[in-house]
Amino acid sequence: MGKIRVYHGSTAIVEQPLSKAGRPNLDFGRGFYVTNIRQQAIEWAENMGRRTGERPLLNNYLMDRDGILSEARSKIFTAYDRDWLAFIVSAREGADIAADYDYVEGGVANDRVVDTVNLYITGLMDIETALQRLAQHQPNNQMCLLNQGLIDKYLIYDGTTEI
């Protein structure tokens, strides 16, 4: 497969990503998040820009995903399923569930599914109902790099564009 183009939506130029600069309690832990879905990164940057009053930017990278997978402790989710839900809930409740991994990939707990996740977390929805609701959605994609060595070796900055 070789290198793939990935994006990081932000209000900052990120030439040298850091694996531990992100906020805690995110979907896949504290790491550097990218996506191979350009529009998803643009929407994230625009939302952040609206909240902060700053200009939205699209940071572009080339990522050697095969290289990462060949040496990283990886977790890849292909669906919004029981395993994904347990991981997201644990991370959002403050557990460092991602500590066992260098790279995690899968669907985002975004506006389309976050209500279901939150209802499940608060106990207002049982797991079977939550899984039925989640199954109605096709996951988008996020990739979380949790290991600085992998970022330095396999993620190449390829410019930033203003949105």
C-alpha cells in the first residue's frame, strides 16, 4: 500500500506532531489524531475555528501505515461494535486504556453517534439498544498515534492549507 495521505484539522500549523500533546479522555486516548477522510478533517477544523475564533487549517501528511502496523502494538476497529464501545467508554471515563497500544484506528464518537454513547455511559440505555443504534451508522475513520517514535519515523508533514 505504501504511504497514504492523512489530515489533521486544526487552527494551528502542526509541522512536528507530538504524541502526548492532545487532551485526555479522547476516544482513543492522548495521542496525535489524523484521518484519511479529508472532509472529516475540514469539518473538525471549521468547528474548532468557530469555537475559538481562529482560522481553520488543514495539516497534510504522508503516513506509512504499513510500516506502523509492522512494528506497532495496534488496535483497529472496523465497526461500531461492543469492543469499540467498551474502548470509547473506558477512555472517556478516564481510564488509560490506550496505554497498551502505539496506534489505534477506527470510528469517531462524533455527532452521529455520541448521543448513543453518552446515553449508555449514563445508564439511560442498555448495551444491546446502544449496539443496535450504533450498527445503523457506517464508521468514519480516525487514526491515533500514541508513540512519538512512530510519528517521527512514519508521519511526514506535507504542508498546511487554509480552509
